[in-house]
Amino acid sequence: MSRPVTPSIHDDTALRALHDQAVQQLSPATLARLRSARHAAAPRASRAHGWWMATACSAVAALALGYSFTVNPPTTPAAPTAAATVDDSSDVLDENPDLYVWLGTTDLAME
């Protein structure tokens, strides 16, 4: 088995020196474009983090609400009994027969 190769301190120093030399050879216009591109890309990462946080909070709230309905299901009102729904209309004429006589003699019943 071969061991993973770890870079030595000298390799790191050589690479840093090579990088510094390459940066010094770039024009100021190129450096400005690279700097603006780097700064333009930075806010996207922070906005993406906010969307993930909002999505996660919404999911947690939905799960909590769903769990609360399973623990205490909402109660529905009891259905009325069949005896309460029977309409006995025979009592209507016994209560006030004069109303029907009056409606028969006026034209209000036809309107």
C-alpha cells in the first residue's frame, strides 16, 4: 500500500511565490473584473441560505400543525337526530288561521 503524498512546506512556499508572480503580471483592468465578479457572486450564497432557512421553517411549522391535529383531532358537531328534523306542519294552521284569511283577501299574496 502506498501512503498518501503530503506536500512539504517547501512546495507550499514555491506555489505561493508562483501565485504572487502571476498576480503581479495581471493588468489592473483584469484584476478589477476579477474583483467585481468575486463580489457579485458573494451575495447569492447568502440569499440562498435565507431561502433554505425559510423553507426549513415552513416545513417544521407544517409538521407541527399536522402533529397537533393527530394528537387532538378537531371535533365535529353531532348530527341532528331524526326526530328533530321532522316538520309537523299541521300545527301551523291551528296557531293563527286569521293570517291566511287576511292573505287571501289582499293582493299581497300575489306579489
